[in-house]
Amino acid sequence: MSPTGPAASDFPVLPAGHVTFLGAGPGDPGLLTLRAVEALASADVLVAEPDVLGVVRGHARAGVSTPELAVVDVSSTAAGVPVLRDAANLVMEAAKGGRRVVRAVSGDPGLDGAAGSEMLACAAAGIPFEVVPGVANAVGVPAYAGVPLRDAQGADVRFVDARTASDRCWTEIGASDATAVVSTTLDSVGATAGELVSAGRKPDTPLTVTVAGTTTRQRTWTATLGTIAQVLKQAKVLPSPDGHQPVIAVVGERSSAAQRDQLSWFESKPLFGWKVLVPRTKEQAASLSDQLRSYGAVPHEVPTIAVEPPRTPQQMERAVKGLVTGRYEWIAFTSVNAVKAVREKFEEYGLDARAFAGIKVAAVGEQTAAALIDFGVKPDLVPSGEQSAAGLLEDWPPYDPVFDPIDRVFLPRADIATETLVAGLIELGWEVDDVTAYRTVRASPPPSDTREAIKGGGFDAVLFTSSSTVRNLVGIAGKPHNVTVIACIGPATAKTAEEHGLRVDVLSPEPSVHKLAAALADFGAQRRDAAKEAGDPVTRPSERRPGARRRRTTT
């Protein structure tokens, strides 16, 4: 159990015939609570609103039933209030059948939507239920937009749903100086502003409008009640077929442009909204994609290399047995795939990390070292300088017959030659068993829409982590468009990219995927700062391509 938080067993498991009303938050999956994740993991049935299904589905167990809340009143969709299949009946039917049900709604069950009526229906039917609060849309979205609703002096805050607000409600808000947080739709913002002005608010009252809040599609406009309609028109946001999108508008002095410029932490991330292509295997791309998301990017993983077992496994089998029988003094891992290949052989033979006892372990690269630690093996040697075969050789000790009882090194590798490392070890006096642990083959082409996005400039950047990723991506999907920012992990990779006709914009200062992502983030920040200093709008690289639609609502 982690000392910093509760274990899963500390949470109660849902009883059979039970309903959990769960708030999924405004859209950012990271805003789910620990209790929400636990409830999802034990659910038999997941009844989720369409816009939050993607947020919660990944935390549900395999095989969970997800009945669809289909729209039954098409005409209501245009008004932004789609009428869905009767969720209460779905929920109660499943619970009465003895199943554990999670009813997931956007935002918070008590503040957003109509979950209250479903709770009353459960209570009337004698069905036990619980409520797991979520981050309400009207609270989470302003926080991500850089608009605090209260300060040290305090202030009244009023939450209003413009679709159901009465004349009396508008009159009360218009006569007060309270901060008003209004849930409405994009094409109704002008009418909402008009209601507030008519009710007594001054036309120069600051106003922010945020669409797709807490997601990387978030976009916020700052204006006043009197100018918001013109601002949206000038930004070519309206009129639009997407005008029915829900928005959160904050009315009051805390929405002032000067303050929001200082507090807009989310939309000012260096790669905010950038669609970044990560051409690596899914396992390799996971931590890199997480880092890109922390910079505000939307990573898109496209495998360019598939890893397969060696054609003849006997050599690998002999080497693994040699580890157990004391044949080797050292084993050197040059990639995560090599660690994975040896680990799979260990599991096949019923071995674990204890088989490395008495063997010195070397690793090239932070990810390779992390994979070994995850296996339960702490590397004895990681290059202090360049993370490469050459860097490893710089720190590798020469063979000493007095202190080294065994003179042999096991080198599990891909089916690609490693002459530099083998020759260097031999020169240091070691014998090397250079063993093919896995094969790398070109992956299958990605879907057609991904190929078109690559060639047509739909991606803002692509990260190349080796020369082979350059060759393989171009081979299976085509050459990235010239507006796409090309980032390379080192000089050799950059040279390969240039040989394929690509302009290299970013070069990592060190051969590390995380340093590469950080270098791309620095590039994005400099690009953003330059645009602001020039008084130009901040745009993504993909918005520069010919014919690109500048849809501000999806930035």
C-alpha cells in the first residue's frame, strides 16, 4: 500500500442491487475522484451520458454493460438539450436485477443535469444508492479558464442555467453585483448578455465565455456584456453549426481581461491543443504521451515498429539458462524491448528477478533502467554521459582476471547489428554472447484518416526518436506536411529526416525522449511568446496550412 494514499481495499465494494450516482467532472479525465474510480471498477452496469462515456469507460472493468442513452428527440439537439432514453428506467431495471450500477453524469450529480429526479425514483422504489460528487461544470471550467470566482474579500456567486432561468432570476442578478456563472450555449451567449443588461447590469461589465472547458479543445473569449456578440462574430465563431455547444459564461469583475491574462494557466501551456504524432510502439509511447499531455498537447500514437520473437529461439533459450548456471559476469540491456524479451523468457521458465543474483546489470537509457527496476532489478551501470552504446563503453570497466571470476557478457538485442558495442567490449577484454532476443519489423500502415492527416498537415508536430522511426513512418504513412514541426532526438535522426526531405525544427539537447518532449515544449513556448509580442493571434502550426479552417471552438 502506498504511504501517500488509501489502498483499493480501503474503499467499500458496491453491494448488489445498488446505484452510484457519479459526477464525472467537466471533461478532463484527471478530475475524477478516487471514490469515482473505485465505484467504476466494481460496476456491473455503466449508464453514462454520451459526453462523459469516454472519461469513465477506461476505469470500468472488462465486460461491464454500457447500455446506450440514445437521443429520442432529434429536434431538441439543435436547442442544446437532447432528450435521452429514460435513464431512470435503465438504472432501476438493472439494480432490481441485483446488479451494481454506476450512473455517470457530466459535472456534479447535485448541480448539473437532472440526477435528482433519478435519485427520487430510486428512493421511491426502495433501491439503495449513493452519491459520488464530481467537479461541477460551473466550478471547474472557470478554474481552468483562469477566472477565480471568489477572492480574499469574498463575494456573492450566483449559478444560473440560462435555459431554465425565470424573469425573476434575471432581475435579481441584474440588480446585484454578484459574480454570475451562467450555463448556456454558444449561440445563446448574446441573448444571455442582453438579458443581464436589460435587468440592470452595465454593458461594460466584464465577461468570459468558455467552450469545451477543461479539455485540450478549450477556448475562452474575454469581452463585456455589450461587446461579446461582436467579439464572437469577429472571431468567426458565430454563426456556426456548432452553436449549440454548451458554454460557461462568468459575469463580473473577476472576468477582467487584465486579470485573466495573468491567471490563464491552462490555455497558456506551451503546446496547448497541439496534435502531436508519436511514432513509437504503444508501450514505449505511454510515458512520452503523458509528458506531452502535461504540456497541453494531444498525443496520437502511431506504431511504426512491431516487435516479434526471434525466428530461432534456441540461442536465446541457451543464454537465459546460462544466466542461471553462472555463465555470465554481466548482462547489458540496450533497450526496453530487450528487457521485455528476457522477462518473458524468465516467466516462461518460472523464473523471476532473483535469477540475476550475482550478475552485474548494465542499461542504456532512462527508460531501459526504469523497465529493469519495474522487473525488480536495479542496474549496476548506466552511462554517466551519452545514453548510447558509445556512452556505455566509456564507463564499462576492462576485464580484470583478478577481480572478475567470469569474463563473459550476455548482450540481448534486436536483429539489428550492434558491432560498436560488441567490438568495444572485446577490446576491453570481455567475451560477448551477442544474442538476438527479438526482431523489429515495420508496422502495418495506420488508418486512412491518420495517413491523410500526416500528409495533409493535420498534425502540429511529430517526434522522431530514431532514424528507423523516420524511415518507417514515411514508408507506411507518407511524408509529414511542411507545416508540421519536426522534432528529432539526435543528430543521426535529424540527418535521416533531412535525407527524406524534412525540415528539422527541434533537436533534443540529449538523446532522451523526455528531453525531446521538453525541447518541443520550449519551441512551442517561444512560438507563443513571439506571436504575442507581435500582436498576432496564437495559432497552432496546423492552422497555417492552405485551406485550414480556423475553428476557434476546437483550439
